[in-house]
Amino acid sequence: KMTVLRDVNTSPAEFRRVLKEITFYLGYEATRSLTTKKAAIKTPMGDHEGAKVSDSIAIIPILRAGLSMADGMLELMPNAGVHHIGMYRAKESLLPIQYYNRLPKDKVR
């Protein structure tokens, strides 16, 4: 998959598809340690006790490259909030410079 992403001959559509797929699996691993709470549900076979994520989740892509990764994460966590940060690297020092910040002022619900 990484070879497809790095290949200059990869079409934009294929690049986005593969990046979304990789991000989905990366997100799966990254969310394994989230806190869960018990959730009672009804199934065709009767009552069942499952689990739901109890943490508030926000996906924060770094503009612009991170936007494609947000799709893969939203497929995994469709109820997550989405906020954005814009950054670029200074040409001389290569230090990151923030030019845009739309993080919530208060806690995400």
C-alpha cells in the first residue's frame, strides 16, 4: 500500500482510496484503548449487553494533507466531531507554522 502512495504514477483517485484504507486500519489500532461503557441492546435472539465508546471523539486533520485521512477515520467513528488545524513548514528552518485553528474553545460533546 505504501508503494502505491509513493508512486508518482498513482492516480489521484487511487491515492485517496488507498490512503482512506490505510487510515481506517490505523484508526482501528489507535482507538483500541478508548474507554467503553456497557450498553444494553435487543437482538433477534434476545437481550444482549454490548459496549459503546464513552469518550468524546474529535478528528482533527491538519490541512490539507490530513483531509483525506479524515474520511477513513469518519468511516470508523461516524459520530466524531471534526475540527481543523492549518500548518506549513517554514522554508529555512523547516519548523511548523500554524496559520489556521478551529479547535473548540470548550470540551467536545
